Amino acid sequence: MQATAYTYDPDTRSGQVLLDDGTPVPFDTAAFDAGGLRLLRPGQRVRIETEGEGGAVRITLITLQTL
């Protein structure tokens, strides 16, 4: 699934992405570290993997979207 980076805190390595429908979804340190990223800037397109459904969706991996 694709999303857009919305917020990112480099101290906690967590933040939020916006899904294409505008829904914000938070990600935690574990999801950020799983993707191997060192930095994330708001507006970057990212690829995410999730588990759960509806309001219980949790991001398990976040990495940069590549073509």
C-alpha cells in the first residue's frame, strides 16, 4: 500500500502517514526501523505494510516508494 509521509519525529523515529483518501495513520519506531530508513521528510511517498482492519490498522513497515 502507498501513502504520503505526514509527520516524523527523528528523536522517537515515529510519526504519521496520510493514506490516499486522507486518513492519517500513525507508525511507531518498530515500523520505521523495519524499513531500514534513516530519515523521513513530510511529503515523501512511502510504501507501507499493515495488519488489522478499520480503526485497528497498524503499520508494520514503512519504506520509500520506488518505481
